[in-house]
Amino acid sequence: MSTTQVTVADLTEIRVRQPGRIADAWARRRRRELVGPDGRLLIVAADHPARGALGVRQDRMAMASRSDLLERLATALRRPGIDGVLGTPDVLDDLLLMGALDDKVVVGSMNRGGLQGAVFELDDRFTAYRAAEIVARGLDGGKMLTRVALADPGTAATLEACAHAVTELAAAGVMAMVEPFLSERRDGRVANLLDPDSTIKSVHIAAGLGACSAHTWLKLPVVDELERVMDATTLPTLLLGGDPQGHPDDTYALWGKALELPAVRGLVVGRALLYPPDDDVAAAVDVAAGLVHGGAA
């Protein structure tokens, strides 16, 4: 059974009988340059489940089926104009065995310890990839959630861990994708502050993490006054899609306008592409690819 012939149905048997195939497949994976001639990226995100975040729109368990998620990811990764995927080790190892990661940008999600809804949600520990593992496996980047809650003393540990990860990834010449938010607890729930001023403050905090910023990229939400927000940094930035709300055409229009800003170099989108209202993953990916890459897609 070759790597390219592996289906979702084969994965458990391989993990039982041939777990070493995963390490072998990482060693053999065909890699590509981080960015192509247009300097832009479209990344599909699949790291939500590891934080217990399974909902899409009104369906709280939309991402519960791993086989369904993998099929949707495989569909997305086959489309022209999709550059790669962001995920945790379990998801990326499955996609790797399925032969879906050759010639793709692969970004490992690092700190998934702040489980959605938990009393320790703001404790964003590194429970998935660490920098050394990302480098050893030949991944193309490491993504870290960096929520800054001024009333939570645990934020200091998160900042320190993210700073170490940025430094270690930069030393290996690997992208560090930092996703910052100013956050606070409201009625026992964590809320990210998405006003322009809070986003700008989070950008400055994130940009200063680590001993070298040469390989730091930002992952930021689409907020009001985005032009002013993007004036806060020279770091290349990917915009996140978030949980899709409203009509997809409104979302696409918002993305298209944001992508006109020079520092915005693409999108990292998960649920909006993988679970569109009409369930046509390929069509949703094609629209996003057209926005990011234009005629080059």
C-alpha cells in the first residue's frame, strides 16, 4: 500500500501495525518554497478540535467526525490556489499518510492547552508541537495562539513560552506564526477584544516576542479600521477567517477589501472553507484562492 493510495478507512490499521510509517513519510515529504512569486498564502486551518472547539455556526458538533473532517481537508488541499494547511499532529499525520501534504506549506499548531470553556482557558500551554519537533519533522512553520489578559497572571507564562518558540523557530529559519489577542473574562467566559485599539496593542506585543523577528508572521482577525491596524506593523500578516456568520458573499467582500492592504499576505481560514452553508468545499476554496492569488490561482 503506497502513501498516495491511503484512504481515511486505512488510517487506524496503519497506526496499529505500521506506526513507523508516519516518521518515514515526514522524512520523504516533498517540500516547496514558503511563498510563490506573488508572495501570498492561502492556508486552510484544522486545529480547532484540539481545543474542544467543534462548532460551526449553530451546530456545536459540526467538526465531531474525524473522517468527515479529513475528507473535507483532502478536498480543499486538492484545489489549485490552496497553499497549505495548519493543524495539530493528529490531523497532520493523517493527512500525511493520505499523501495530501506533498508540495504544500505545513504549519504545526503548538499551544492547544487553553481548552474552550475551561476555567483554565487562558492557560495557553504548548501541548502539541514544540519548535524543535517542527524543525525535525520538516514542517514549514509553527503557529502559536497568544492571548494577553491583563487581569490574568498566567499570561506571563504564555508570553514567555511564545517568545522562546519564536526564537527557536527563527534560529532554524522557520516561520513563527503568532496569533495575538487582547482578551478578558466576561461572565466567566473568555472574550477576545476585537476593537481596533485592542488589536493594535496585541500586534505590538506579538511583534516584540523572541530574540529575532526575521521569520515572524502575524495571524490577525479582520476588524474595523484594518488599515490603521496594519499600519502598526511591518510583519507579513495572514488574516483569519473565524467562525463564519452571515452570507458568504459578505465575508468574501470583506476579505477582498482587506487583501488590498500591502502587509496582508493572505488568509488562514478553517470553518468558512471546510463547512460552507452549501457544503461545497471546493467552490468555497476556489473563491478564496481567487481573492488571495487572483489570476495566479
